Amino acid sequence: MGALALLITAILATLVLYFWARKAQLEKQLLQEREENDRILSIAEDLQGRLKALQGRQKGTDIGLDMLDRLFEQYYVYEGTDNLQPKVLKEVRSLVEGLRGNSKLRQSLEKSLNESRDQVIKRFRAAFPTLKEEDYLLYMFTVAGFSSTTISTLLEKDKPYVYNRLYRIKERIKNADIEDRDFLLSQLEK
């Protein structure tokens, strides 16, 4: 009888420990999802700020307004509901994916920068035609004023990688015997 009671106690203790561990695992997963959502929302805020700055410098470009319209539309439709955060996050993810891939959104950003900053991206591409596309994107996102966190997310790289690549690009520009050297470097300082 004592062995049976001990067996039942052991089984109950195992079940309690299992459910406790499962609950802890779910809480950890929920915390990670919240942190990811917060990170994505901070990136969206950064994008919004940078696009407003671009919009202020050049009238007629619609990239910033288009992004904001999409975000505010989702916010308006789902405000006050449980679906607000997932819908806005979905829209932000869509914008991030648009800037990651070879899309109209990324091309529109490049066009906007060229029009507002004296053909900066076009001049960079012409001065360094053998760079990787990732280097052109890094330069473009930096010129646009995106934060290192935003650039890391858009390029799907760690921040140290972004810092190292940007340093190499700056050194390459400094050491190049090109007419636009000072102009291209000055665009990275804004």
C-alpha cells in the first residue's frame, strides 16, 4: 500500500513538474514574441521618422505617404480591437519585406534619394560598379538615415556586420580616386 501511494505521489509530482515546465516554456515564448513585436514596432517608428524627413526635403515623392497611409489605415480599422497589434505588425512586416526584396518600395526609396540628394545613389553605383548589391543597399539605407537596428533588420544581419561593412565602404570611398569622393562621404554623415 505504501509503494502504491509512493508511485501515485511520484506520478502526480511528475505531472505537476511537466505542467509547470510547459507553462514556463509558453511564458518564455510569449515574452520572445512580445520582444520581437516591440522591435518591429520601433523599426516602424524609425522608418516613419526617416520617411517624414525625406518627405519634408522633397515634395512629390509618395513613398513616405504610402507607407504611413498603409499603417494608419490598419490602425484606424482595428483601433480598439484585439486585432490592432497583429494587423499593424503584419503591415510593418510587409513594409520590411518590401524593403528587403527587389520591390517597387525599395526602388521608390532609391528614386526618392536620387531626386532629393543630387543623384547620390546613382553616383555611388557609377563610382563603384563592382560592389555587391548588399553594399549598395547598406549605403542607400544609411544615406536615408535609417538606424543601425533598422538596417540590421532590413539586411537580416547582425549589427557588428553592418558596422564593419559600413566602415569598409567608407574606407573604400576615402581611398578611391574619384571626383565624387567628398560628396559620397558627406551623404553618410547626415
